[in-house]
Amino acid sequence: MPIIKENRYLGSMEMYFKPSDLFSFVEQGSQLSIFITKEFSGIIDSARFAKDNLQKRGSYLLLAGTVTTAPEYLQEKLLDNGREKISIHREGHYLVATFPIKNHKKETVAIFALSKNIESSLAEIRKTEWTLAALFLVSLGLVFAVIFFVVRVASGPLLTAKTTIQEMAKGEGDLRKRL
């Protein structure tokens, strides 16, 4: 990782971490999977490959994850989308973000895939939509009621004045009346 201060390159440092350290940050209902590309699978010794029975997804191997088996919706095509840049896709009830992990030569070594089941979020959105629709209809009813009331209140005196003027025009009105 380059160390840069005030636009000057000061040097590099390497960061080592265990994938399990990342998993503690993954919220409930989400899954984090780390897939290593086959080009770099040589860094995993064959004994570990046999022992851990790493799962294949086309040209990728599941290196670690919050679950022991790779979810079915994480297929090679989806992982390919995250090979060069961050990519976000919806796969069924899951929202999946993939992003590459690159070495110092800018070669993609692994791909992180973070997925979240959004079904509960979609249910909340639907519930909110229905609530908003009901509020809109109630508000619309109130607006019409207020308009009806204002028209009735304002039109009462106008109708009285109209009737009085019509009676006066016919010669039948009482000229002592106030408009």
C-alpha cells in the first residue's frame, strides 16, 4: 500500500490480515465471500485445497466466507463484473457488490463479494408505499372537504345578495334591506 503525504510518495507498506477479521464487520443478513482467481491459486497449497475442499466458480475459488459454501447466485459472470472495478448487481432477492483486490502490479488477485438479502427491505418499502398511498388519499379527501366547506361558506352570502338584487330589479325588493 503506498504511503503518500502532501502529494509525495514516502514509501510502501504491506498489510496482513486474516479474512475472518473482516467477517466480524458483516451485518446480519449479509454474506461476505472472498474468491481467489485461478491465476493466483498457486498461493494456496494443494494440501489446503484438498482439506478445505475449496469451491469453484468457473475461474475462481472460494477462499473464505461468512458461510461455508458459496451462494448459488455468485456465479462466474457476476464475479467477472467485479474483476476490474466495483460492481453492484441484483440477483433475485440479493443485492451483490463485488470489488477486486489487486496486487502491486495491478493484477486482480481476488474478488470480494458482499451480498445482502434485500427481501425484508423490499417488504418495508412496499409497506411504506401503501402507508403513503393511504395518507395521500386521506389528505386528498380532507382537501376536497375543506374546498367544499369554503365554497359553501363563501357562496351563502353571495346567493343572498344575488336574490336581493334580482328582487329589486323586478321591483319587488325591499329597498330598506342591506346587501
